[in-house]
Amino acid sequence: MNRIALAAVLAACTGTAVATPDVICGSLDGVNNYGITNGIRAYSVGTTACNIGTSNADWIDNSPNHPVIGVTIWKYDNETERLTQLGLSHLKHSFASLQGSVCQPCQGGGTFQALGPGCSDPYGAGLNGTQGDLGPRSEVNPFTAQYVYPYTGINQSGNNIFKRIKVQQSDITDSTATFYCEGVYTNKDDFANGTNFNNASYKRMTINQNTFNASTTGQTFREIPAIYAWQTHNNDVVINEAEWPGEGRMIVASKATDLGNGTWRYDYGLYNQNSDIAASGFSVPVSTATSNHGFNDVDYYDVVDGNILPDDWTATEGGSSISWGTQTFDDTQWANAVRWGTMYNFWFETDSPPTMGDTTISSFKGDQTLVIQGLVPTGAPACPADFTGEGDLNFLDVSAFLAAFSAGDSAADFTGEGSFNFLDVSAYLAAFAKGCP
């Protein structure tokens, strides 16, 4: 047990307070635009760390004992009413701390290699875009803040977009959209004292539609991940959090939109705040047919991270759920999982109105599931045997089922096992015998 964790245990037993550091992203200020290459534009955003704890936080250069900083860019689309993540940076490795007072009065006692209690340390957009100081995300455990050092690609530079926040220019050519940036500090001291769930903050961005220069504006929403910006646009968005046992936090945002023609569109955002276990699957319970399935992720580039596969998750509809998924870590460590600091989106349409229910996340590492509540379709009107959609059951429905079964259509997978056999036929016949409500 390390000394900080031991001190925390002793404090709990004795009732005494223990001095601990707690590093957050206190501000996001300034944006550099590095131009465009092959339709991809690159940015960097300035961040200021604040130590809101009561003792020094390590900031030691040329060692594995300093925070790393990740920044991402997000978009709220007013037409779809959907928040998506557009791009992410490699991680800035911090190297020296100043002792400012951005979040609260600096208490002193800090050095270049330690951020003092109450003190802040700014890294401008230029520093956060310095390519030689940017390392791969995939070499960092975001929960424990352990990382490879020296990191792969240290002191390595490249073209104008290398390692920086990359976004497709087509995604930001939208004068009606609202943009955000999120900053995250990952720090060993915070893991040691249990304060590693408050390290993400976000702020609004503006992007000039002529020059594509950008800037930050308004307040920084400290200790709040950017997924919560969705609720600032739509109060009907439901957001809930849960942690893998003894590990990092996953967050699910859900929204149901009445399309006015007897159908609803369901939108979900699955955000991994700081979990190394990550996610390789997402499932929503359904009892009626779904359509217009959608998916959105972020792309990875450059040193090491460029090995992460770009494969989109495809929707699979079974007898009682719709699911998306990718390979697990046991299949390949480079699968397109929902890794830390990223949010993936899923959506579909169906004719069932919303209720609160369970969404299910499948782990990337290990074999775990995590349930988080959100808006899901109700069970009514439900008549799964009505394959023609006419509201009653007859031989045409049986014929349509058999045709789907022969074609390997997921709609005929009544057991939801991903295969087609006599059990699906038996389950269908039972549903047919039950009739429509």
C-alpha cells in the first residue's frame, strides 16, 4: 500500500484529516488552429490545472510522476438534437508547475516539480499542441494514472496535424451548431487518495465558419464531463452514472424524441470517463421492431493510437433487445472500444413510447456487464409475432417469419442468441399462439 493510501486508511480509523492533493481542470482558454490536411483540421486548447486539495501534487518532468492532459472537441447538432464527440488529442505530458490562483487562493509551498495546495498551473494552447510532448492515450491507465515512460513518440514531431486534436472540417462546417471542448487531467496522486472522479471539465467553443479559427467562451464547468452539456440544450435528456466494481466510471445519456407519426427516436451517448476496463458492447431492451439504426464514434491517429481499429459498431436486433458491439480485448487489444475520455453514440426508431429502464454495457477487458438506467422503449404495443405489421396474426405472418428465418434476418432470432435454430421457431410459435394485445 502506498503512503497516501495508508494515510487515508489511518485517517478513517482515527478520525483525523489527512492532507491530500486533488488536481482538476480549472479552465480551458485559448485555441490554436494548425490548418487542414486531407480534410482534417487540427487544434489544440489551453488548459489550467488547479490543485484543490490540501497538499502538493507531483509535477516531476522526465519521470512517470506528472499529470497527463487530454483534450477533446464536441458538437451539439441543433437539427438532430444530438451531442457527439468530434475528435481527441494525444496526451500532453506536463513538465513544470507555476503557482497561480485561478480556482482559489494559492497556499504556497509549491515548486516547479510540485503544484501547491490551492494553486493553479497554466498550459497555453501552444504548449498543449507541442508535438514532442504529446504521448499516446493507449499507453495510459486512466483509473490508476499509470503510464509508459518514456512514452512512445517522445520528442517526435510530424506534419501540421500530427498528434493534435483532429476533426473533419465537414463536421465543423455548421453555423447553427454549438461546440464544446473538454479537458481531463490524469494524475497518480488523485488515484491514491480517491479523488480521480472529478478531473474532467468542459467549456463552450466558437468556430469561425470562414477561417475555422476557434476560441473558448463563457465559463468553465469544472469537475463536470462534457456529456452533461447535452442537458443544457434539452432538459429531457437523462444522464446516469455507474462504476465498474473497484474501477472507473461510465456515463449514459439518453433521449427520446416523439417524431409525431406514432414513432419515437431514441438517442444514447455512452461515455467512458476514466475506465481502463472500457466498453465493447451496448444494449437497449426493445419489444417492437426498430429501424434507422445509427452509430457515431471518434477516430484515432498517429503514434501507437493509430493501431486502434476504425470499425463501426453494427446494430443487432434480437427478440428482446437491440445491441451494438465490437471485439473484446481478448480478441484484439486494438478493437474499437469505448476507451477513456470518449463518447460513442447509438440511435434507432421504434413505435413504443419511452419509460425508464436498464441499458447494459459489456466490458472490453474481462467479462463483466454494467447496468445503467436510461430512457428505453416501453413494452407496448408489443406483438412480436406480427411480422407483417398489420395488427393481427395469420398465415402471412408465419410465411414472413419463415422467410426471415431462412435469410438469417436478425428479426427472426427470437431467442436473441445470435443463431437460428428450432428454439427460435418454437419461440415464434409461442408468440403467435399468444396473439396480439
